[in-house]
Amino acid sequence: QKEVEQDPGPLSVPEGAIVSLNCTYSNSAFQYFMWYRQYSRKGPELLMYTYSSGNKEDGRFTAQVDKSSKYISLFIRDSQPSDSATYLCAMSEAGSARQLTFGSGTQLTVLP
Amino acid sequence: ETGVTQTPRHLVMGMTNKKSLKCEQHLGHNAMYWYKQSAKKPLELMFVYSLEERVENNSVPSRFSPECPNSSHLFLHLHTLQPEDSALYLCASSQTGRENTIYFGEGSWLTVV
């Protein structure tokens, strides 16, 4: 079993739709959770960062962590074609990038 | 100017060649990383340099050799690679104390023929 599971997609939605991206994990010691966005032929960029359980909102993006279920989500409201990218979840036990474990990414296309 | 710059962006090399990837960070960070990204696979951490000291080598084959001459520059020396080494190689940097916030470069696309 992979330590972090992420549905690779591809996922296609119409513009304006609400998008839900998810990751499950097996290591209950993970405390730090991140979402990265990676445009085609580019490096990943940090989109959302959360610690422990709960929700965090930033504009159209909401990150949700449910540690009891070992499940994290990224919601995108009013999706735009510019949101088309691959979304990577990442997590770690401690505040160390050396220990980051990444999902394999979900490819999202928002159709105009 | 982007925070983390990688060159070359694209590289095609034969299995007997020797080449190097270069990374430069302009963020004042004190840790730098090399990651490998293959299709449909999670990012793999290859090397970490913190305060110019290599912290760990995640069992990466010896045909990959990193070099970190100072906190702003990082190299990945490549020799006698295999076709399965074809991938996107990403450099990243972070600052001690904010290590979960890492910044990636745009990557170097490597094709081994």
C-alpha cells in the first residue's frame, strides 16, 4: 500500500463547477498537509498549507483535513480554465521538507 | 526573475555522456533539494543540502552526483545514465524553520537515449 494515495484522474469539469480533489494516507503521524499546483511543463507551486485537522480557506480554494479518516481534500469553487493543472498533495510528520511525502497528482482540466 | 532557476530546461543525452544540471536560488534560503518526477509517480527526493552539507542520499544510484558549492547554487552531475532515468528533475529550496514551505524551480526535462 502506498503511503499517500491520490486519484490520478484525468478529471474534466465545466467552467464554474465545484471541484473536489482528494488524498488518503496511511501514516497517522502526518500533521502537516499541503497542496501544490503544477502547470504543464512547470515546477509545482505551493497552493495551500494546513496543520493538523480542520479547514483553511484562501479565495476560491478550501483545504480540508480529516485526520480521523486520514483524508484530505482541496475544493475549488467557481473553477476557471486557468485552474487546469495537476494538483499534488503532500504531507509530513514534522515541519521538514526532507520528510515530505507526495501523492502522484490529479490532472484537472476546466473546460470553458 | 523567478526564485529558483534551473538550466538547461531540456537535455537529451546518450548513455555514455556526462552532463550537469544547474540550479540557482535567489530567495536567501539555506537548504536546497533535488527531486525526480516521473510520469504518474510521486515526487522522489534525491538529495538534500542544508547549510551546504549533504544531509541524506536516498539510495540514489551513483551515476547521479550532487554538488553544492554555496547556499545559492546546486548542481546535479550526470554520467552513464540509463533510459529509465529520463524524467523531470526539479530543484527546490527552503529556509530552516519554514522547511515545509519549499519553492520549486521549473525543472529540467531529461531524456536519455
